[in-house]
Amino acid sequence: MPDVTRRMLELLAQLQTGRRFAGGELAARLEVSPRTLRRDVERLHEYGYPVTTQPGPSGFYQLAAGRTLPPLVLDDDEAVATLVGLALLGSAGPPERDGHSGIAAAADRAFGKIDQFLPKRLRPRVTALRVTVEAAPQSAPAVDPEALAVLGLAAARHELVTFGYIGRTGRISRRRVEPYRQVHLHLRWYLLAWDIERADWRSFRLDRMSGIATTAAPFAPRPLPARSAAEYLREGITAPRHRAVVTVEAAAAAVSDALRFQDCEIEALTATRCRVVTRVDSFEWLILNIALTGAQFTIEQPAEFRARSRELAERLWGAGDESAR
């Protein structure tokens, strides 16, 4: 945390006690000079905090009564990022929303009122941004914000949870798990947890969970089975697929744009050359999407991929050969 931010938060913590502080006393508590203190108080005024000041030998600083929950302390870029984040989250919801439930609906509501909690100087800019930004709707299962909050608290406290779960086949089971991480991947929310009955790591979609309940039973944390929960989840989802490695004679950014809907690793080898590592259900899909970039490419792995590429090339050549008609 930057020194200025830490100092401002400490200053707010002192003022929110409601006490009157002499300038010297408050400066000493914060371990800053009187000049720095005056500058920080001016910052609070800019953010919209009603700090009463009285100069002179008997002067003091005091936060106005009834304002113990002042506006959010955000700089310009943070305010823009918050608004854009809410817009993106609000766009990802079920095809038919009732407008009253789910994390997307909550983000929509927050998007409409966020400027009320910002410093006055930022409100015009944020209001202008809000009325001119649109995020295209994306179909995603509804997830209850309360579920995210309950699971997050249980994971932080290392507390067992139970819930009903609908599997891929539609079978309903009751699960008892050690919650570790919640991951957002491909417009879905997942819980990575250790399943007590199955004695193994499992990932659960939050939209398929019901009756989530904490048990107050603690557990000793285990090391994660991968460098991150997101990495473990990705590996589990892509494990049944075919691994493909392709070198493309194009900039990594251009290839990333062409494969933006594909979960893959793109490594820049030079400014105009990159390597793509991914897992696919269909080699043909990957061949066509890379070919449409207009760049030359080399199939490194697997050999089957190279053979399928030649077969596809022959079919495409035949489709455009008028002499064969």
C-alpha cells in the first residue's frame, strides 16, 4: 500500500473516533509534520470528507458528526476501473433475468449508484462514463452473491461447508467439503474444495449448488494441488482434449485476438513470431482459425495434427478445383 494511502487511512481512523484533535497531537500520532497533516486534510476535503478545521494556537481538526461513513477513497483510474468492472460483471447473466437476483443483477444496481459513494470531484466524470459505456450481454448462469460471500468467509476461516449439488447427469448429492478458492472461468463460478467423502480435490459450479451451510467445524488447510486454483481448474476442464502446439509467423497480440475465445497460452518468440499451446476438441477448428490470420504457421505437436492438416488441405483444394467438376 502506498505511503500516502496508508497515511490517509490512518488519518481517517483517528478522525472517525469523533474526537477533536489539536494539530500537534494529530501530527504526532501520525508521525508526520504539521505541514503534511494540513495537506492530507485538504485531500480529505477534495474527496468530500467534512473535516472541521480551526486554525491558531487553540485550533483543532474534527470530522463532522453523522458522517462516519464518508465516500470511497478512490483515485481517478480506480474509479474508472470500478465502474468498468461493474459493467462487465453486470453484462454476464442468464438469458432471461428477473432483474432482482444474482451477482449480475447486483452489479447492475451498483453500477447505477456508484457515483453516490465517490468524492464530489469524481462524480461528473464517473456519471459521464456510466451513461456512455455499454457492455454487450453475455449468457451466463445466475450466481447468488450470498453464496459467494458465505463460501469466501468459510474458506478464509478454514471451516467445513455442506451443500446439495446437481452433477452433470442431473443426479443430486449432498457434499461436505473443505472450501479453498472461488474461481471465475469462462463466465462460470467454481469452488475448488477437498471433498471429504471422496478424499480428493473437486471443483463445483456455484450455479449447481443449493442449501449452502457452514458447519463451524474447522479443518487444517492443505496445500493447493497446483500453482493456483485457476490453473488446476483449467487443467481439469481441458484434460480430455488434445494438446496442440503451433508456431505462428505473426505477432502474439494478433494471434491472441484471433483465438480470443480459446483457452490457450501464447508465448511471444519475437516481435513477429509466437508459439500457441492449447487443448482442443477439434484440430480442424484450430487449423482454420489460425489459417484465417493470414500468417504462415508450423505444427509442432502432435503428429496427428499434421496429418489432419494435410487431409483438410486436400479437401479444401478439391472444393476449389474446377477441373474436378
